[in-house]
Amino acid sequence: MLPVVFNAGMDATGSLQTSMDMVFRVLKSIVVPLGLGFVICDVFVTIAWIWFVVKGKLPVGKIALICNPVMISLLGQLMNVIAEGLDSGFESFGWLLMYLVCALKLVDGTEKV
């Protein structure tokens, strides 16, 4: 979203400073909801996932601790340091891994639908 605001500012004004000011104004208006959404949706789910795995509430191995949005996002950031641009989609990949591990371990597979 912020690159779109920047590009629109550049197209409308042609001024780098004005475009950057527009981006920071938009960022100030969305930083709190985005931050809260991240904490509620990703951090709390990661804490719960780690608790469930450590306490043995899910029949998964300890290696499954890495299968959550925050841990995979951190791995994505590491990948971004190694090769710029490789972090795209890592948070969603963490959600996918978490649900996939649950599905594979909690669904027997012999049951007919």
C-alpha cells in the first residue's frame, strides 16, 4: 500500500519530498491498527502454538515449534539478509505449515467422508 501512495505522490507532484511526506502521513494513520493486528493474530497464535507443542496438547514433535507465523517470518528475514527479496510470503507460509502439521497429525485419514 505504501509504495502505491509513494508512486501516486510522484505522479501527482513529481516531488520526492512531497511523496515521502504523503507516505509518512498514511503510515502514521495505519501503524497502530497494523501493529495491533500483528500482535493479536500472529504473536498470540505463535505463543499458543508453542504452548500447545511444549505441553504435549498436540501430537507433534518439538520440531513443530518452528511451524508458526512469527518463527517463519524471522526465517524469512534471515533469507532477506542473505538474498534481498526472498522474504515475500514467509508469514503466510508459517500459517500454512502450522495448519498442515495440525491437519496431518489430527486427522486420521482412514475415515470416509
